[in-house]
Amino acid sequence: MKIAVIGAGSMGCMLGGYLKEGGADVILTVRRKELMDALNEKGLTVKMYEEDNNSVLNIPVTAVTDLSDVGVMDALLLMVKGPDTKAAMEGAKPLIGENTKVITLQNGIGNTDIIKEFVPEDRIYYGCLNMSATMDSPGVISGGLFGENNIFMGSITRDEEQRKFGEEVCSIFKKGGITACYTDDIDTEVWYKLLMNVAVNASCGLVRLRGGEAGEDQQFMLLAMDMVKEAIAVAGAMGIKLDLGYFMANILPTARKSSGKHYPSMAHDMMITKSQTEIDFINGAIERLGAEKGIPTPVNTTISRLVRVIQNNYKRQYVQKTGQKASFNIEIKEKYCKGCGYCVKYCPKDVIELDDGRDRIAKVKDSGICVGCLNCATICPEGAITITKE
């Protein structure tokens, strides 16, 4: 099966790698030439977290930035962020033939409505993931798997043809090394995953905490549960029955174990890359659907509005002036540092560098020019950096 991963960032690369391991003919479509070159020259490296037995996969892959010569594919796996879905589908038109299927495993809900503008409903498949992924450096992914099933997949049209294709894709994933299943009850699985994103994705960005840190605060958890209860009420009005007790006992603890030490994607968007978020596909989707069904969603609406204000005003937000004299202590825990270089890349004052040794450990070059912006501590995937004011 010929599959193009549209939007091969950290998660897209990871999924593409497993498809390749399972026997599919995979093309990874990426934006950056640096990433394309690394993938084509060195292949894809997927390192699992310690709780997943610290396994490492090295997978030869093919990556492109230009889709004009790729040709028609059997399937597209869409992994861009929600705000980029329409543009991604426009750009992928040369890959779509009369039988090409489109699979979306993106965050949130609402992407299938956009995909319908490009292909018929009977060729659209959607689902959710119990996985996490971080790109440590170009072509090197650290990933985590959680839950009994890593991929849930279903389709809009639920006939035998759709089941056959869906089960074939899931079989490829299984051969590649992860669990996947096709189900007619896909909306229940997608909405349970949505509850997780509703609870922590935007809210962690607003309070500037990792998922595990936020979960230790009682006030944060009360806020999260208010949003989850609203989402469950909206789902119920749509005929989707969700159980709060099941979510709290089964889904939340498992996700916290595997992803609690990281910033959710929307927090990363708001704090580091200053990019458009998926708010309208997560909390904003609850706001929109609640209005359609006559279900009040005051907490999700407030959170959505706050995130929209932030993303509409990145250039106007407060930044500490470099003229203000303050001293900061920078502590880097070397045993946790992976040498990914994110702290170096995102430091506005060139305070940190990577040493020249084999492990490329981050070290402080000049703490005297640190302005205390916290970019390095925020972006570090391992939480290895602590900044304190003297």
C-alpha cells in the first residue's frame, strides 16, 4: 500500500515509521529541507521511553518537501494541525486519485468536515492515538505508547468496503510493532481522547505548566473537570455516551504516566513557537457544538476566548526588557540532558551551548546575559533546566 504522511512532524514521522516497518510504501512529506535531508540520509530513529523497555528503531525512509513528482497514492495520512488542514489538502491534490483514501488521526474534532471538501465521505477515515512523540533532533524521535490499544480507527461510511480497508491499515500498523484496531464505535474513542485534550491542552498553556505539574494542583484539576463535564454533556446531546468515572479511573492516569513530564502541543504553540493553535478543534469545538445543541459551556468558552486573545497578540505580549538588570541561576541536570539543542536554538541571548563531546550535553556559556525569559526551561523535553532569580 502506498501511503503519504501529510505533515510528518514528530508524530507523523513516528506513525510513518511504523507503517514502513509494517510493509507499506511510505512517503513522509515535510516542510523543512533540514528535516528532509536528515531523514533521507540517516533514516528515522524512534526511541521509546523507559517504561516501554527503551527500545530503538532505525528505519530507512523517504522524505520530500515537493509533492509535484510523488504521484497518486493509495492513502493519505493527515497529521498537520487543525488550522493547516485545508491548506494541506489543497497542497496534496496531486496525490489524490479516484480511489485515494484519506485518514486523519489529528487532535480534536472537525477535521473530517474540511476533508469532505476534497474527497467523498466513503473515502474518509478518522481516529485517535494513545501515543506521544517528541522530535529530539531532525529525524530522531522519542516516543511513548500507552493504553491497551495505541490507534483507534473508524470511518464515516461504515460498510464492508470501509471495514476491509480500515482493517488492512490496522494490520500494517500491527506488523510494524504497535496495536491498532478498526471499530464502528469510533466516535466514543475519539471523544474520550478529546476529553483529555479539553482538560489539559489549552489550560497548561495558559498556566505555563507541564501536564504532570498542573495535575498536582487542586485548582487546576477543578478547572479541568469543569471543562470535561461540559464536554460530556455536549457529547450526550449528540448521542455519544461518555462516563466521567471511566475517564478518571482509566484514561487520565494512563496518559498522565506517559505524557505528564511534557508540555501539551497547544502549550508549546503559545509559549515557544508563538503559532496558531488547535483551540477551535478542541475547547472551541465544545463551545461551538454546545451552542448548536443548546448546552451551556461557559468554562470551555472562556478558555477558548483567552487562547484566541493570546494567539491574536503574540507580538504585543510582555517581554522583559534586556536593560533591566537581574541575575539568574541556571541549573542544567546533565543526567537528563539528551543533547537535542532546543535550549540553544530558542535562547534569545546565546546563553547556552552544547559541548563538543560525544553526548553534546548542554552547558551554560554566559549566565550574566540571561534575561530570565524561561524559554530554555519551557522547551526542554526532559525538564532538565531550572532558572531561578538570585
